[in-house]
Amino acid sequence: MKDEFISIASHQLRTPLAGLRWYTSTLAEGIAGALSPQQTELVKVMENCVGQMTTLVNDLLDVARLDQGTLTLNQVKIQPRELLAEVAHTLESKARRLQVSLLITEEGSLCPPVHADKALITEVLRNLVDNALKYTPENGVVKLSAQQEGQSLLFSVSDTGVGIPEDSVDKLFRKFSRVENPMSKRERGSGLGLYFAKGIVEKHGGTIWVRSAPGQGSTFYVKLPL
Amino acid sequence: MEDPNLRKPGYRILLVEDEEFLRRIFKLRLTAEGYEVTDVDSGEAAWEALKDSVPHLIILDLYLPQMSGFEFLQRLKAHAALSQVAVLILSGLGQDADIRKGLELGAKEYVIKTKITPSEFLEIVGRLLKESELRPNPLITAAVD
């Protein structure tokens, strides 16, 4: 019953939201005709609002999936390097727009395959990279890497962003925890992405943690058993 | 803007989406990319459309009136002449069981409607068309029951 409720809620929420996103993007990209500078500015604000609402709905639905306890893993063999390339590819245009370099370091090519749920781990890494982009100023760098560490595979996502205050690190992976972003023009997160990431990584028998200091960027680590 | 028809000639897409406002914007964006798009609002209408022309890609919603997207996919994959047509599911349903079922039934990819941006979606469409086993060509028809 709960499953069915979430499934229907998911569909009913996502349908109009998808409409908003596609129509706004079509206006913003000038596909329906050129906009004046003022119209462009207004549509950008709309895009930002739609982006925030989309993140919130997606994250709420993800957390509902996780919390209902019925989420099962569909583990397959994944090449870490390919996974990182896929994640980077989906966020390339966002990185370009924010003028942040998105790089994959080479260690990944030497890694053995890992058994994991591809869709869920992709979502975890995508979430980490998306966060890194949100908190990294222009001309900054976000790096993705994967390397073998004994019987584990270690993914990392590091950025040259604003960093996380020490007192916020502990609560970072709790529901609705959010670190204030000094770059106020960037979209706000929902405060649920890292909670979901932690839940998914732990379901794989792995661990997730962060090393960060204000002004010195952050590195998020995801360790999965091989 | 670059003439889209010069970029991607001959690729046909069958778009199956029951929400009129979504069908309209998806078709507009796909047409702007230079694809030839036939749009229908149900699984039954999609099956009818296949009698006229076999597309290179079917973009399929799941939550459809009467015949669901899953049923349509099952029927398509069981049909000798149509089983190789690439299917991209674009759905609001995001439960793991839905995703697994869609992929097990033979969809190439499963995209949740709000999870990616329109430009990311169009990139996936472009990639699947390139991978498509049917090359861009004049009208192909298949005997559809």
C-alpha cells in the first residue's frame, strides 16, 4: 500500500514538474524565439526555482524509497572508470555553465570492477558531484577519482570550493541538514541528498565520509567492498 | 541556429505520451533537433502507428490509459519484425521495481522525467539513435498484426 502510494505520488508530482522544466528550458534556450535581456533574466529565475523544486521532489521521493525499507539492490559488475565518465558526462554542461572544471583522474582506469547497483551508485556519485559544483566558485576544479584500496574500491569527489565548517561536518549526513552557501546565486540543495547517499552506500556494505576545512575545499569519499 | 535537418537526417522517433502538454513540448524539442517525430497518446495508437512506419527509436511513457507502457513493450519485444527497435522509457514512475521491470523487458534506458535536464535527455536520444541497429533510411514498414 505504501509502495503504491509512493509510486502514484511520484508520478503525479513529476508530471507537472517535468512540464515546467521542459517549457522553462525551451524558453531560456530561445527555441521558442529570442528573449529580451529582461525576459532572459526573469526566465533564469524561473529556471532556478524549478531546479530547486525538482531537486526537492526527487530527493523526497528517493528518501521515501530508502525509508520504506523495501529498496533492494540490483548488483552488477561496474567498471569504475566508465561509471565516473558517465557521471561526469551528465554534469558537463552544468560545470561549463558555472565555469568550473570537471576532471577525472586516471587511477580509475586501473581499478577492478565493483559489484554494485549501477543506478543507485550513479545517483550517489552524481549527487556528490552536483554538490561540489554548487559550492565551488568560478575557475574552481572538481575532481573525480577511483582507486583500489586493499579489498575495497575508493571513489572520491574533491572540490576547490568554500569548504564546510567543522561544526557542520557531523550533521551533514542527517535529514534536512544543509550548509549555508556563501554563493547565494547558486541553487539550494534539499538537505536530503547526503542522507540518501549514506543510506545507499551503507546498503552496499560501504562507508561514506568527508574531509573538509573552510576555504580549503572538500573531499567526499565512498568506499565499497570489492 | 544551425539547420537541424542538415544535422540528423532520416531518424524517425515514435513518441508515446498521454499528457498532451508533455507530448507537445517533447515533440517541439525533438523536432528542433531535426528528428522526424510521430506522437501518439496511447499504447494502442502506438501499435497502429507502427503499421505505417518502423521508427529508429520509441520514447515510451509507462503510465498510459488501457494498455500500459509495460504491456506495449512486452508486445513489441515479442514481435519478430519489431523486437530490435530501441526503446527509451521516459516515465514519472521511479520505483526500483518499475526501473528493473522496464530494463528486463528490453528497454535500452530508463529515464525518470524529473531526474535529468532536457538537454541531457536529448543527448541520450542522440546516442541511442547512433547505436540504433536500423540506419537512417527511407520508409521501412513491417507487417504488424
